Amino acid sequence: MPFAISTLLVANQQAVDLKTSIFGGSGIATSNNVYSHKKDGRQTLTIPPQRKNMLKQFTVVLLSLALVIAFCNATTVNILDNIPSSEQAGILTGASTYDCAPVITNIINTYISTTSDSTNSQPYNIGVRIFFPKGMYTISSNLTIVKDGVTLMGEGTQSSVLYLRGAGKVKVGNNASPMQNVKGFKVFDLAFVNTGSSTGSPMVDLDLVSISQFERVYVKNNNPNVAISNMRLNGYQWLKFDNLNLNGATEHNLIVDSMDAENWNAFVHFDTSMFTLGTAKATQSSNIVFRNAGSDNTFNAVAFQMSNCHLSYYPGDGDYTKDTYGIRFDSSLPGAVNVNLLMTGGAFENQKTMVSVPKAATVDFYSVLFLGNLHGSTAVGYDEYKGRFSFYSCRFVNLDAGITAGGAKNLFGSTIFYNIAGSKLNFNALSADGTFIGIVLKQSKTVSVAAGSTTATLTFDSAFERVPIKFSFTPTWSTYWSIQSVSTTAITIKFGTAPTVATNIYVEASAV
């Protein structure tokens, strides 16, 4: 702690002496400061820009110190200190059925007196950190957290496990009356695992949370017989998930419900995370589904970002024909959906439809792999024409179909379509710029026109994905021209007058 504070002070030593560094010299009245006088004779001080910058630095130092002190002042409680000693050996081996939910609630209530209110902007205090040493801690009743500043931390996802039995699940915040928006909820190095007979769903329910964080967290469903989701986000703002592993869901890995009207914007970020569906038991099971929580709710302004994430479907029963999705916008959503979804790196694998966004959302993919493994998958598909897509250097491999969705689409960079059984690309409102492997969008070639001939036919080197719609060529003799016929494999050009000698013309054709 002393080292942390001294480091901050040294790094900002120019701003430590407020009187000297900000105002100059040993007093306020210096030649570098500008004064103005009001009619009543009062004197006011104007601080030059360079002094203002130093004042800002000093403010940053104070805020940094406050955060460090607040974090270090948070109380850490070992949960085993609050569990009967007779149960501790069983917790270590996983044999204990002692319900730890009331213990966790009691610890929170002991160290945090104020219940969260409905606002999403007020500051919060770091209240208590509950440490779970290696062991399996049964949660057989619902664990509900409605206070700010709670941290749950373990020794690793293979060591510290909250074991959800029966209908037990974890709920944070309350999006019903009275609304309780939990701020500063954090989970580190902890697993949430249920039994083969558990029914609690979603296993982790973030009902109303803000300014919260998950790092190195594992949520695993072990019951393949009923529809169970791993996690749900309902009312939320400013959430960050690093190394989150949602596994084995038979309904959805992640449910993103629409926000309440007062939550006018939100930022949600996932980094290096995995979403793996197990045997699908629900209609339209999805890795991530955006849906409407209520008829009066909508998505107002959501920035949903994913970096190096893997979304996949690996059914225990081996049935890949079920109606499964990677990312899906549910039909329950209203028409006006303001969601910006950005995915950089990562992959989709084995879902029946990998992306389905039949709403006016903006979706961008950078260097993403769409891998079907010959299980009859479609990369991007839906029937409406409202979504806006951009694909930057993406790969579409071993699929039944590529991008069959409507809406505006952009292809950039080096895009590869490989081993696509059906349609590779729907050309509605398409813009393309870059190198495309496995799909023909543009070609250029020289065609020979014989002396005295008024027609010339050019056979393309490769068949276009659809009939070309744009052409460019300039005859070297005085004539006019028209296109007599065109297909995906050839074009025939008709000239008003024939050349007197054999000549070549350069032809460019484009399907976009």
C-alpha cells in the first residue's frame, strides 16, 4: 500500500505542491496570473492554461489515491470462517450439501448496510470481498444480491466452485419493484456449476447491474434433460467480461434482455470468452439471444463488443439438425433496435444459423471464422432487409450456405469462401472492396473482334456468383455498342459498325 501511494505521488510530483506548482512561487499573487476587477472592487483570479493542466494532474492524483485507499479498505472475508467446521471437510471433497447461500447473504448484510437503489449513476462503495478457498460450496436456495460493492473471488475455476443444487441459482439486482440496481459487482476466479438434476435457470441472473466485472469465470450446466440457460443480462450498463466460459446450456448460453426506459445507453464487452451450447432442448437455442423483456422495453443505445470469442454448438446427442443459432435477435424485439455489435477475431462453429439479425442493427465482423464442419450450417441468414453488416477479412468454410441475409452488406479485405455447398452470397445492397477467394465478383479480360464482325463473345475465366450488372469497355474504332446477352459465364457485345481490321478490346465486368 505505501508503495502504491508513493508511486502515484512520484509519477505526478509536479502537482504535489498545490501552492507552488499551480500558482507559482510561494503565494497566489504572481506575475503569471491575470487579474480582473469588478465594479464593487472585488478581485478575481484567472489561472493560465499551463496552470490549469497542473491542477487537472493534481485532481487525477487525488482521485487515484482515493480509489487505492477505498480498494485497500474493503474487507476480505474467508467464507470458511463462517461455515461450521463439521462441514468444511465435505466442502473440500464436494460431499457437503450444506447450503452456503444464507452464509453469503449474512456476510454481505454484516458489512454493507445500504441496499442498492434504482439509479445507475450514483457512486458506490467497495463493501466486502468474499473469498472462497478451494472447495465446492452448495447453493440450494436462491442467492440474491441487492447491495453495491460485492466481490466474489476464488482460487480458480477448477478449484473454487459454487455448486447449484435443485432450483438454486444466483440473482444480482432486482428489475421489479422495488428496483435495485447493483453497482460494482465483481467475480474473479470462480465457477458456477449445477448438478445433473438441477432446474434453476438462468444459473446466473444479472437482473439489474451496472459498472460490474467478471474475470476468469466458468458457468457450466450439467443437466441435459431440461432447458437451462447459463446467464442472463437484463437491466445493465458498463459491464466487462474477461475469460468468461458459458458451457453446456440447453436453452441459451447468454440471454440479453432489453433495458428499461431509463437506461439510455449501455456498454458490454466480452474478451477471450467461450459460449458453448450443449444438447438443444429449446426452440431456437442460441449462444447469444437478444430479446424483449417486456412490451414497453426496447434496446436504446447498446454497444456490444466481443474480442476473440468462440461461439459453438456441440450437442451431446450428436443432432446438428436442430434450429440453433450463434447470435440471434428474437422476433419479440420491437422494430426500432439501436444495437451496435462488433466482433473482432474469434469464430462461430456448427450452429444451424450462425448469425440472424432481422432488425435495424449494425453488425461488424473483423477477421472472424464461420466454420460449419459440414453440419448444414448457414453463416448469416434471415428474410428481412433491415440489418447492416460489414465483413472485414472473414472466412466462410465448410458451410451449407454463406451470407444469405438481406440488408446492406459490405465485404472488405481478404475474404474467403471455401467449400460452400449452396449459395455463397446474397447480393442485395452489396458493396465489395478487396480480394475475394472462392467467390467471383469482378473480372477483366481482353476479347478479340474479327474484321467485319458486329458481335463479340467473351467467356469468363470463372463463373460469377450472379449475373454481372456493370461493364466497362472502349472500342478502338468509331462505333456504338450494346449488350446482346449476358450470363454468369459469358457476355456477348453488339456493335453498330464493324471494325475494318481485327482488333482487341479490354472488358471489365462486375457483379456488384
